[in-house]
Amino acid sequence: MQRIKKVLPSFPSKIAVVTSRTGAAIRDILTTVHRRMPSVEVLVYPTLVQGDGAAQKIAENIARINARNDIDLMIIGRGGGSLEELWAFNEEVVVRSVYDSDVPVISAVGHETDFSLADFAADIRAATPTAAAELAVPHAADLLERLRERDYRLTYLARRLLEQNQAELRSKQEKLKFYGPKRLVENQIERLDYDLEKLNRAVQQKIASERNKLELLKQKLDSNSPGYEIGKTKEYVMTAKKRLDRAAFEALREKRHQFVRQIEALQYLNPLALLKRGFGLTYKEGELVKEIEQIEPGDEVTVQMYGGTFQANVMAKEEKEIGEERTDI
């Protein structure tokens, strides 16, 4: 059965690199990752990449990475060299470790024309260490552009939805004028007025001959006058109209609140919002400072904040324990 290679994560937060600590490969990988996505954490597992024992060390580091549960992606490799220098990545122990790895593996062994068996066992091969870093993380500028595009589309769709709801509300309001309870009551009032006029004519015709009956009928008519019921009906219609108007207003206000909340949520996800809220990024000699151990008194650092950067000198430092103890590898 053909092996299905694992798909690389779209947005890794932590990457492990198995290579020589002093080689050009690690410098290329770190520079490329920090340039494209500074927020990604890179853990370096230094190892021998050639000579006796190199293959076993590479396999051991691959096993150590798989023993963790917080690594999203792994890059293994080294810079160019002769076939003998690259031979460690052809050893069975390395190839099997790459093949059996639960963590997705990018192989970047040698230059573009160099191939090793580890390249075929990996989930994807990169021509160079720099190319491996480019495959591992997306470019922050591209993500911001996609975010701006989705912001525009969301705003457009929200506006379209609001316009459609407003048009539907206007349509229902127009229908309400012709088929609503107010119109029905008006029709009933017109019919009552017509019936009352007929009744008055009938009463007038009987006045001469049946005055006594007319008086009795008048008393009965007064006690059963439709005026009271008409007043109650009008009051009910006015109350119903107020409830309908209030419900329409509340529905429109809720749609507007939903739209505002969606815009606020989108703005909150913007990576630049962290800088706007007062956070800053500290760099020492061009590298992002992540821990207090990287800074010593007298160091000159660059601090990036929203709107620009400034230089600063470290006068003193105070180390504090936060969370669980971290073991540097």
C-alpha cells in the first residue's frame, strides 16, 4: 500500500530543527523563519551531521522531538557537501526515523542537486535549508493581506445583509398598511357606519307609527351601542401597532449590534492590535529577545512598538520564575 504523506500545518507555532549548531543551515533557517513569521518559536536540536555516530544522533533527536506533544513541524538537514559528508542521511536508522515520525518532516539535505534517502522518506523535500523555512511558515505580509481581504468581504457581506433586511422590513411595512390589523379595523368601522346608517333610516320610518316602540328600541340601542366596542377595538389596534413598531426597532438595533461585534472581533484578531495595546518587541543584534537570559546589563537593544522603533541601553535586569521551569536544548 502506498504511504500517504502527512500534510504540513498551515500555521505552526513551534518548529524543531535537527542540524548542526554551527553550520550555515541553521542560520539560514532562523533568519528566514524570523523574517517571515517572527511569532513562530524555533527549537534547535544540535546534532552531528556527518562522520561516525552522526546517523544515530540524528535518529535520537527525531525520537526526542516525537516524544513531545507541542511540536507542530520538524526540519532536518544540513548544508551542501560531498556524498560521503551527506551519507548520514542515507543510513537506515535515519530513514526509518523520518518515515515513522508522527511530526511532519521537511528534509533539506545539501543543495538543490543533492538527494538523500531521507528526502524520499520525509513528508516533503526542500532544495535548501532556506527553502525549507519558506515551506514551514507563511509570510506575515501575505497573511495581513488575506486578513484585509476578508475584512473587506465581511464588511461588504454585512452591508448587503443589512440592506436586504431593511428592504424586507420596508416590504413588510407596506404590506402591513393594506393587510394589517389597523386596515381590518378600519374596514369593520366602515361596515358598522353603514349598518348604523341603515338602522337610523329604519328607525325614522317607524317614528310616526310606532313611537312607543321607537322609544323602547332607542333604549335597547343605547344599552347595546357599538361605540364602546369600537373604542376598545381602536385601543387594541393602537397597542398592537406600538408593539409592532417596538419589535421592528429592536430587530434592527440587534442586527446593527451584531454587525458592530463582528467588526470588533475581526479587529481584535489583527496581529497589529497587540502593538496598539502597548505591547512591544525587543531585538538584540537583530534577533528577537524571548527570555531575560538573552540580555545583560550594558546591552543595547531595539524596541519595536506601534508606529516605530527606538534604541535603549539595559541598565539592570531582574530574573523571575514564571510558569514551569524551561530546559534549553
